Amino acid sequence: MERITRIIWTLRIWRDTRGQDLIEYALMAGFVAVAAGAIMPGVAENISKVFSKVSVSMSNAANQG
């Protein structure tokens, strides 16, 4: 019975597509930022600062939750 339950949950996880769009948009934004940094070196420093701020914010949120 436990094996059947585990298989059912695995199938549910694979079918669940909620949040997929958010991840795709985040990946696309990351690709655009990397491309902009490669094309315009002056922008790379500003992009790095933005990603650092986002990283700090995510870390703070993870520690609070």
C-alpha cells in the first residue's frame, strides 16, 4: 500500500505545473541580464549589484521563514 501511495504522489508532482511560468520568466530575465552584461561591460557592474541585493533579500526571507 505504501508503494502505491508513493507512486501516486510521484505522478501528482510530475503533473503539477503551478509555478512553472514564474520559473521560466526568472530564467529568461537571468539570460537577458547575462547577455546585457556581455554586450555592455559598463552594465555588468550594475547587474551584479542588483543580483547581490536580490540574493541578500532571498537569504533574509529564508532565514525569517
